[in-house]
Amino acid sequence: MRLGLDLGGTKIAGIVLDHSGQTRADARIASPRGDYAATLATSRALVARLEDEAGDRCSVGIGMPGAVSPATGLVKNANSTWLNGRPFVADLAAMLDRPIRAENDANCLAVSEAIDGAASGAEIVWAVILGTGVGSGIALRGRALSGRGRIAGEWGHNPLPRPRDDERPGPACYCGRTGCIETWLSGPGLAADHARRTGQCLPGEAIVAATRSGDPDAQATLALYVERLGRALAHVVNILDPDVIVIGGGLSRVPELLEALPGATAPHVFSDAFDTPIRASAHGDASGVRGAAWLWGR
């Protein structure tokens, strides 16, 4: 059986899948934020708990923010900053006394959806996460595309394509740059843009609710969000030309957004037609942890 862990900023999720992809055990626990040693200990304890429930020793895959640098073996680019510069995967492998496979959490989403989700059987799957942060991952024939530097799919820290004058230089990003896609298209980015435009401090969920109630300010904010997302998606479509685009994260649960996206993306695609399916993730919040388990193949 295959065990997966998903190291989120607020929780660590775990799952055990059998050979057919059925769940044999699952659990989640709060992330010990800011504490590297506690993150290791919590992950080890969660593996032990899940194996005890499943009744077997498992292979272990990890979906994590950022990636493990092939140059140093240390974590890089994680917004769970206490992992950066640390040999997390090597340390946990030593604690568990077995090899571990690890991928960026967005790559795990792509793998999960390519194997038995919204893009089941598709050759090239691009999975986009729109939540507290913005990221993406790529699966080719059901396997994660990591890239030479383990940064394949790091879409959120590219600049917003075709910026208008009022979008320059763009909001400051935690990565040290300005105008990153993440600063515009994350949930907090949506809320910040609405506050700049209207003076109203509302979370993304409230903006969506206000849109459905007919609030013109909220409707304008969401329309602008969709237009920017279309530009940003097309930029990658023109390079990767995926068979399916899967949307995950909290904003994937907004059907109005998914319905409007093809029309917002098409004008920026360098083709005579754009018919690539854009679908919500089939496994929802569980997709990343399922993908981590599937890192050991079928």
C-alpha cells in the first residue's frame, strides 16, 4: 500500500491507498508552524498512526510546499519558511528507515487528477492551485514533471502577463519581487484588489457571495480577477498546450469562475481555437495527498 503526506501551512494530511486507489486510512493534524523539529516529529507520528490503522508498512510519498534542491538536498522556495534550507526529506527518511519520494504539492495535485481524477488518462495535465497561494504542477502520462532544478510549474512567481499601466509594478510579494501572479490571483490577492478598488475589506468568500447577491463592486472585482486569470493561463497554454487544465484550491469551488475562464483565456491563446477543458479537481482537498501516495506509481 501507498502512504501519502501533504505538508500544508495549517495542517498535515495523510492517506493510505491500496493497489486500486481505495482509501484504507486517512487523518489530518494541525501543522506545528515555525517549528522544524516538531514538523518532523508530527510527520513521523502521522505515518505510524496511518500504518497502524491500515495494518501494513507502506511506501511513503510527500507533497510539500517548495521543492528539494538537487544541488543541495535542502528544501527551497517553501512558503512554510521553516522548512527552507533544511534536509527535511532526508531527515524524515532516516527517522522512518525507508526511502521517500517527494514532490511539490501542486505536482502531486496534477498526478492525482491525471491518474483517477478530473483528467484521468490525459497525457499532459496542468494543475493550478488557487488558494492562499498560487502554484501549479505538471503531470506527463501520470508522472510528475519536476524539471532539472525542481521548479517546473512554478507559475505563481512569474509576473502577470500583458500588464496594464495600472497593474505596474504590482503588489509586493513575499518572494521579494513585485507583480507576481500570486499577488493578483491568490485568495488574499483577490481580497487586496477589492480593498484597493472599493475600500471594502472582504475575504474572497464574501466577495463571491456579494457577487451572487448582485453587488456591482464585487461583480467588477470578480470579473477583473477572471480576466487576469485568463491572461495568466494562456501564457502557459502557449508553451505547454496541455490536454486538460485542472483547477484546485478554494477558488476552484466557484462555478462562475470556471464557466467564465475559457472565454477569458481564448483571446490570449496563439491558436485559431481554444477548446482545452478547464475542470475543477475531482478529489478536492484530498487530491494533493492522494497524489503524494501515487508518487510510487500504480
